[in-house]
Amino acid sequence: MNAWNAYLWPKVIMTDNQAITMPMLVGNLITGHMTDYGMLMCGVLFCSIPTMIVFFVLQKQFAEGITGAVK
């Protein structure tokens, strides 16, 4: 879990474009002098959808963990 937002280390060691992480994918959408913000926001949305699904499925367990399961 510590490497969730890791960008620099995978960028340095990965040479194959077939095995890139999600932050690297979004970073690759920003190129040169012009940025397609529509494509960039689409990439960010697709990267955050799995996290949102996990949160909404396990929402009750997250709330219990925050409150310490006090009844």
C-alpha cells in the first residue's frame, strides 16, 4: 500500500509500456506543449473508478473501522 502513489521509481525502472502503473498512465497523457484535458480527465476517472467501487461496496466496514465499532 505504500507504493500506491509511487510515480518516480516505476518511471525509472520500467522500460516496457505494457507494464505501467495507473499514475504513470495518467502522466503519459500529458505530452509536449499541448494537453488534451478531456482525455486527461477521462484517464483520471478510469483510474479512480476501481477505488470508488471498493469504497461503496465496503462502506459499512470503513465506517465501523473509523468509529472503532462502538455499539
